[in-house]
Amino acid sequence: MRVAWWKAGDKGTVLLFPGRTEPVEKYGLAAGDLVARGFSVITLDWRGQGLTDRPLPDPMTGHVGSFAEYQQDVDAMLAEALRARLPQPYFMVAHSMGGCIGLRSLMLGLPIRAAVFSAPMWGIAMATWLRPVASVVGAVARPLGYAHRYAPTTGPRAYLASQPFEGNVLTTDREMWDYMRRQVVEVPEFALGGPSIAWLRAALRECAALSALAAPRVPVICGLGTAEKVVDVPPIHRRMAGWSTGQLDLYPGAEHEIMMEVPAARTRFFHRAVALFEANR
């Protein structure tokens, strides 16, 4: 695995959980925002993406057999924070798939004082007709030997490298789109395509399992754009409606990448995150 950290200030350390496909480098700007406010930051390339080893012969396939594997990455990340003597207490910022992993980590007792989620993947967005297909395909793929193949409707092309800005589902900010796209174009090794059937099955199972569990008693803000199209939105509303120590923060017109959105949205996101962290030190 691959970990990066920025040691600064004494307010504590933010554990930054990226989304699917994302390399550490994407969060350089976000880390800079937090460091400027007196926090250290540690983040990582989840297994099978960024510059970590790719587990399959086709390196563009995003693959794990179980989401429990990602908790091993979290454990290694925490061990590195301790080894590097990054300042405590610990906080969390978790985006998309990282929000799914992060919620499980909180439920498992990760020592986090407060957390901020950005468009968390607490459900998989897909067409209604595709849901039963995905369930059936996921169930039979392993015994038939094709669990490593791309999930239905996906393939080897990286979204940022193959889509134009116009009509994209990530951000309404052209400058931030170019920033994200430039990384995967200039360093092709960063790029990742669609998930494997096994990954999709594991994600569906993890989201379903988490939805049946009570929210941890951790102060939380969940940022969500009103133009979200990547993750399933209703599970976010259901989860936050029942989270007694949580607040749902809606961003009008924002898409999936709130931390990569227009300046006003980015500023608001980090301002509210820092206020929550400082109130729970």
C-alpha cells in the first residue's frame, strides 16, 4: 500500500479516506487547506488503485473480494500515523467509497473524535432494471469463474481521461476538472477503469450490511450536492435522518466532488469541517 502524510500544527490529524479510483495526489489541494488551518493530514492509495500493486492481470480493473480488505488498509494507515507521531486527536474526512469504508471503521471503533463525509457511498447508484441483474450476476460470477471481469456497463476506460467536461457528473468547476484530469493523463499509472463483478458484489453487500446497523455516536457532518449522480442518494438521507449526532449539509447545484467544486463550495466544506473538528478536540 501507499501512504502520504503532512505533519503540521498541533490541532490533530485528519485521516483522509479517498474514493474509488483516486490516487493520493488528487488530495494535495485538500491537504493544503487543512494544513493551513493547523491540522496534520494522512491519506492513502487504497489497495488496487493509485500507485499500489494491481491484483489482476488487467491493471485497469478495480478489484477486491471483500470490503473487509479495506479495513486492513485503514489499520496500516493508523499504524503509520502512530509511527510518524502525527498529532492527536484524530479526525476523518471521507469521500465516496471512502465514506463506506470510513463508516465501517467508525462502527469498528476507529479512534476518531469527529468525521466529515463527502457524498458517501452508502448505496450504489444504478438503473432500477440493473439492480436484480447485478445481484444475479454477482452471485453466479464466482462459481462460473468470471468474478474478475468488469461489472455490467463498465470497462477499462478511466472516466476522467475519456469524458469531456461538458455533461460530466463529478464537478461543475472547469478548473478543478482540468486539475483532476491532468493527473490521470500525465501519469497513466494513476488511472483505473470500472470495478470487477466481485467488487460490485462486495460493495452491495457492505452497503446493505451497514444500513442495518445503528449510527455510531460520533459527531458528523455529511456534505451532499443536490446534483449528485454517482452514489445512491436516498440511503444518505435515511442514514443522516437517524444519526442523532449527525448533520446533513446540502450544497445546491454541486455534483459528486464537493472538495473539487466551485470555490464557494470548497471553502464552505473545509470551513465547516474545521469548525466541527475544533469543537471536538
